[in-house]
Amino acid sequence: MTAEKIYIKPATIDEAISMAYAHKDDFCYVAGGTDVLVNKYQGNKECSCLIDITDITELKSIHADAGNVKIGALVRLDDLKNHKVLAENFPGLLIAAHEVASPMLRKTATLGGNILCENRCSFYNQSEWWREAVGYCLKCEGDVCIATGGKKACFSKFVSDTVPVMISAGATIEICDIEGTEIVGLETIYTGDGIKPRNLKDTAIIKNIILPLGNDYKIVFKKLRPRQAVDFTSLTTAVSLDKDNNIRIVIGGVDPKPVLICGTAGDAKEGFIKKALAKTRVVDNDFYSRKYRREMLALFIEQSLDELLK
Ligand SMILES: Cc1cc2nc3c(=O)[nH]c(=O)nc-3n(C[C@H](O)[C@H](O)[C@H](O)COP(=O)(O)OP(=O)(O)OC[C@H]3O[C@@H](n4cnc5c(N)ncnc54)[C@H](O)[C@@H]3O)c2cc1C
């Protein structure tokens, strides 16, 4: 493990991006640090320059107007519940945020960091000596996936709890880089490749998460994990119904990316479940078996649709 050599704390987005370009290929942005620092000290991901973005004031607020709620990427997960418009329009997001980790972590962790938190796998998120003993894996210097024995694909799991809810509510994100700012659908930043799970440039900064108002989303959130605190997800589902009877099912914890399935309230439940099982690449890289997680996936979707459509 290399000790970090440079620690910088820019005050603006532009400053952060220019520092990132100056240390390109060997830096990492830090927000709450609850993911970056664990990965760093475990030896999973190292860099010699940390760019701490927590002094950037413009990333810290929540603004609502008639059309949208804009949540700054540095808003802490525990602070989401204090915003009235969010509580009224997206209670599902507050439930999901409350399911992340533990009280202390939620007071430190940010929404932007949750969107970009690293994929996980029982064979990758281990200490350096543990990984060395098993010969490493595809995501970490090895040439075979320990979960599947394959040499091509890494199936490390997408684990953010808030992202499925936000995608189910039609979220977009505002991204800044040296070329300027763009707004993209949240689901479009995930690649499905466990080794490089996102197609964002390393230098890019998420400025805001934008949730559209006026669709009257009702969202049911469910999470499977061994203990009711601290544990990462083994399966997350967020199922939404909007005022035009559109259904969006977003699945996390079982594939390298969040899996989105769209339909309408009139579609058969069995059809949604069949699509969910076909689209998610569940492998044995978790506390629970592949078989059990697939059974629970079917059950979560059935229960969520029943709750929404009763
Ligand atoms: C014990 C433990 C349990 C956990 N349990 C859960 C859980 O149940 N569910 C869950 O979802 N997560 C869990 N986490 C992971 C993590 O705590 C959360 O995902 C958290 O929201 C990450 O936010 P952060 O601000 O600490 O991110 P950081 O660690 O600061 O950053 C995470 C990543 O995002 C990048 N980043 C952060 N902000 C920005 C930005 N604005 N623009 C560009 N890049 C940015 C960083 O460079 C880094 O790559 C757990 C972590 C621990 C240690």
C-alpha cells in the first residue's frame, strides 16, 4: 500500500477539475470518504493524490422549483430527510438512504458518493493478503473470476441503495468537466462491466442530482441483507408507479449495474418477473446463494407490484 503523498482541498468545482487534470491517472476525489478510504486502506484501489471536494459550497444545497428538486452531490445521506419537498414527493428515497450502512456512516456519506461507490464482491472486498492467497481476481491483478471461473467478465455487484430509487423516479445528473456541464439520465452512467462499472471520466464531478416533480411517483423499496444495519445489499429493488400508470423496476445488488425494466400497470406480473430474472446476471459472489437471491428477486417484485397496484 502506498501512503498518499498529496492532499488538496479546492474551494470551487473549476479548481477541483484543474487539480484533477494536473494529477491525471493518479488521483481520487473524496467526498465523505466512507468508500474511497476503505478501498484505499484495503489495497483495492490506490492513488497518490486525494482531492477533497468537501469545501465546495455549491455542491451542498437542495433547491426545489415547480419542475424539479436539485440535490447537491455533497448533501449527506442523513440530511435528505430534513428537506420537506423530498419528504413529501420522494419518501422512497429517504427510506433507501436510511438503509445505507449505519447512523455514523450516513452522517458522513454523501449522495454523490453513493452514486459512484465501488462495486463489491465477496472475493474482491478482502484484505490484500487474503486476495494474494487466492491468486487475486479479474478486478484486481488476477486473470480468473473466482466466483465463476471465467476469464472474460467480472460480476462484482452494483451496491448503491439510493440509485435504484432515483432511477425509478426518472433522475438525471448534472456532470461538470473541463468541457463544460451536461445532464444525463442516471442509469446511463453504468456500464455493466464489473471492472470499470461507470463510463464517467475520472476528472468529472457530479454537481447535482435532479428529480422531476409532478409525476406523482409511488415507490416501493426493498433490500435483502444478512443484518438490518451496516451490511451491503444482497438484493435491492425499487418499483415505481407514476400518474400515467407507468411502472419502472430497478434492481441492484445482483448485477454489475442497476437493471431497469419498464412497463405499464396493465402488464402481467409474471412478465416483469421473467424479464427481471433474464436481465440480471446473478452469480455466487455474495453471502446468500445465487438461487436464493433469484427466488427473492421474484418475490420482491411480486410483493412490490401488489403493494403499488392494490
Ligand atoms: C461499513 C460500510 C457499510 C456500507 N454500507 C453501505 C450500504 O448498505 N449501502 C450503500 O449504498 N453503501 C454502503 N457503503 C458504501 C458508502 O458508505 C456509501 O456508498 C456512501 O454513500 C459513499 O459516499 P461518500 O461520500 O463517503 O463517498 P466517497 O467515499 O467520498 O466517494 C465514493 C466515490 O465517489 C467519488 N465521488 C464522490 N463524490 C463525487 C462527486 N461529487 N463527483 C465525482 N466523484 C465523486 C469518489 O471519487 C469515489 O470514487 C458502506 C460503507 C461502509 C464502510
